[in-house]
Amino acid sequence: MGPKPVDERSDHDLFRTELVNLIDQRHGLARLADLIDWPAFAQQWGAQFESTTGRPALPTRLMAALLYLKHVFAVSDEDVVERWVENPYWQHFSGERYFRHELPCDPSSLVRWRKRIGEAGCEWLLAHSIEAARRAGVIKRSSLQTVVLDTTVQPKAIAHPTDSRLLNRARVQLVAAAQKEGLALRQSYARVGKAAETQAGRYAHAKQFNRMRREIRKLRTWLGRVIRDVQRKGGEVTAALKAKLDSAQRLHAQQRDSKNKLYALHAPEVECLAKGKARTPYEFGVKVSVAVTAKEGLVVGMRSMPGNPYDGHTVDSQLEQVEILTGEAPKIALADRGYRGVEPTSGARLLISHTRRLPKRLKKLLKRRQVVEPMIGHMKADGLLGRNWLKGTEGDALHALLCGAGHNLRMILRHLRVLYCVVLGAVGMAASLLWQLLTPSLPLGICAGRQSTATRR
């Protein structure tokens, strides 16, 4: 049994008003809903949700629309389903025929759907946002021949890592896991550990770093004692206890100059990236490669890059993703000086900023490289790229793709609003011109009366 259909045309309710008669069809979301090929989602995802037992899966259009709305308006899973009940335009965008007063689904259903569709399904969402932009007239097919490449950091939802906090938290979690398995430890260091963590923070704030390091040495010593105690009394260690023990050993062994450091116990995949920013010298998350069109700034490719690779080594994989999503192989790629020393294998020409001895046409084109910077800023300020709450490396990949799709839909909505204002202004101007043409043909008394009234006012 696959997903249930959204709209049952045979189930007509005579005493309820349909949403199409309730909302303004000129609204951006109502017009955007007509630009997206919704039946394609059922064909693509329907086979993944077929089952022989239980109730049918939720409609594919509903879940795809909820994921779109979440990243267009930068809300959480809980907020998107709560606001959906209150907003008839969101319900119409999701394919509902009548206004509903109950939640469309549990917020946890969005988590399960993201896991089920995976990275390929999120790329499908991004590809359809690009196709919708093409139908709306935001981009032309020729715009896909020139793209701009850049990388940014997608910060993870973790606290700023400090040695004192990490060491104490690792000890607390290891003690809790050992007690859950029934191990009687010699000492837990619960009271002195918490006091040492607090005191280390106070010394760091007062810039008394020698005293701070002394407290950190205490915390490291106590963590090592608990690790050895668990190893002696553990016997056959369960999987849960082994995971906590491995994290504690990794944290206990790492030093200031260690590679592959552990910055968060609940997110071991987090990396420390330095992008040269004065306000944030170091960011903790994953590197993300972004590809936008040089003319409009529409996102045509977005991919997480675990391991903090060199920017130039991400060119081939990013151009490959652009060709898969758009069906067009870019001929020119614009990039900053972080991509020096690389030649794309796809045959595209890579133009680096501040390159000398270029023809006038290419110099003018290279000035469009800066278009990617405000687009990344909008995805972080207006979207959800500024902080990733999804779990694991897979969550990093899914979140980056969905942020790109949300940015594209915001651009389409802005384009539709501007287009509507232009059309409305043109209609008003045409009406005023028509009135001026018809005014001389009116009787003289009527024209004089109109003029005298305006003069008296």
C-alpha cells in the first residue's frame, strides 16, 4: 500500500468552501504551487513507501511541501506543522482541497521522511526547485552555462568546545553508562568534577590560565581513573558502554596539536574550520560547496564536504552535481583564489579572480564571481544554513541540499511579487492613458465641472 492521494475528487463536501475559493489566487504560494511538478514526487517516492500492513503512508506532496515550507520560512519541524494548521495558503500549497483544523502529521514524521528519501531525495527536491525557477522565468537555460563556485561552513548545533566541559561531560556519560550496566565503580568524582569544571571557566574568564590548566589536569586525571576502572571491571562490554568508552579514550588522549580532534560528544563528525573571518576565526561544523548561476544567483548545486578538503579538490564533484541536477554541463566556472592550481576534468573553464591578461569579455564576466557571497549570506540569515540540527554526516548532506532548495523558492516568490507589481503598475498606467484619451471626447460641461471641482479642492 503506497501513499494515500491528497485530493479525493469523488469526496465532495457541499457544505464546505474549497480553498481555491477562499484564498487569493494571486498570492505567491498559490502561483508557486502551479509551477512545481507534484505528480513527479509520487512517481519518484511512491515505491519507497509501499507496505502490505498498517495504514497508508502520508501523501508525497504533503511531505515535500512541508520540507519546502520549513526551509523557505526558516522554521523548525514543530513550528512548520503548527503554522500549517493556521495558514490556508500553506494548506493549498500542500495540495489540500478543504481547510483542515488538525495537524497534518506528527513532527517526527518529517525526521523519518528525511531518513527514508536520503540524499538522493533531497537532491530531487533541489532539482525541482531549479525547474520551477525556469518555469517562472527566474533563469534561462543559457544561465546554466556559467556558474560560480565557493565554499562555506555549515555550523553544527553544538556548544563552543572547551577542554574542561568536554572532559567532565565524558566522565559523567561514562559513569552513567557503567552504572546502567551494573558496574560498581570505585569512585565517580561527581562532586569534585562539577566544581573543577566551574572553577576552570572562572579562571579562563579572569585570564588566570595557569590555574585554569591546573583544573583541566585534574579533570583529565579523574577521567583516566574512571576509564581504567571500567576497563578492569567491564568484562564483556556492551555496545552502548563501548561507544562511551571509545569516546572517553579518544578525548583523554587528544592534545593541543592532535589531529582529528573530538569537539562534541554527541556529534563526533564536527570539524574545526578556519575561513579567515575576523569576527569568527574558527567555526565548528562541516564544509559545504555551493554553486550558483552567475547572472541570477540561483543555487544549482550544494554538497557537504566532510574532511575539510582543499577548495580546489571540490570542483569536479560540484560540477558533476550541477550537471545531474540541471541536465546542463557548465562551460565556465568562476571561483576565488582558493581554487588555484586545479583544472576541471569535465572540460569546463575555471576562471580565478584577480587573473591577469584576460579578454575584456571574460574580465567583465569574472566580476560576477561576487554574486555567491550575498547568496550564502541570505541562506544563513533568511534560511537555516546558519545552524544545522540534523544528526550525523548524513544530516549534514540533507540539510545543505534543503537549504539550497529553500533559497531557490524564496527567489521565485520574490520574482513573482515583483512581477505582479510590474503588471499592476502597467495596468494602472494603461488605464490612466486611456482616461486621458477619452477625456477630450466628453461634453464640455462635464470636463469643466471636473476641473472646477479639482480647483476648489
